[in-house]
Amino acid sequence: MATVLTHVFATFITWPVLVIFLAYLIQFIWSGHHRRKVKRSVDISVPFFMAAIYFIIQEIWLIDMWFPITAVFIVLLGLTLFIYWRLYDDVLLMRAFITAWRIHFIFYFFSYIALMTFRVYRDLAG
């Protein structure tokens, strides 16, 4: 049983886009709102994209990137809080955190695509 769970988790880390689709399909049964399903699916997939980027970078360049990934997370959260403060003069922490979480999704999604493209190109180029 432990090996099955390990393989499932490794698959989700390797292909985090699969997590988005599976989360959307599972929510398709429970919820009726399309926009809410997409947002929840994106929210669920962010940690998997973070883990995928960490392991891809570690495989390509053999360096530990946990601290820089965490630093990017904190800097983007701080930037989002600063923008909310400048725009609205009052920061709602939960709203700012959700916005930062979705900005992280965009950042990590495009980083994942770029790293996978680089990895495939490097493997094909030899």
C-alpha cells in the first residue's frame, strides 16, 4: 500500500497539470459553479507545481533550491500585500493571501513549462 501511495504522489509531482484536471473532475461531481471549480483546482495544484519545480531544478543542475523557492513565495506575498495596501488602504489578509496564491500559480505554471521545455531540449540535444 505504501508503494502505491508513493507512486501516486510521485506521479502528481511529476505531472502537476494532472492534479488540476483530477481536482476539476472530482469537483465536477460536487459543485455546480464552473468558476469556483477552476479556482479550487488551481489552488489545490500550487504545492504540486512548487514540488515539481524543486525536483526538476535539482535534477537538471544538481542544486538545492528550497530556500530560493520559499524566498520567491514570501517576496510575492509581500509584494501582493504592499499593492493591496497602496490600492485599498486596508489590507484584508485572507483576500491578499488568496490573490498571492493565484499569482504563485501563474508564476510556477510558467516556470514549470519553461523548465520542462529546457529539459526536453537538453535531452534531445544530447
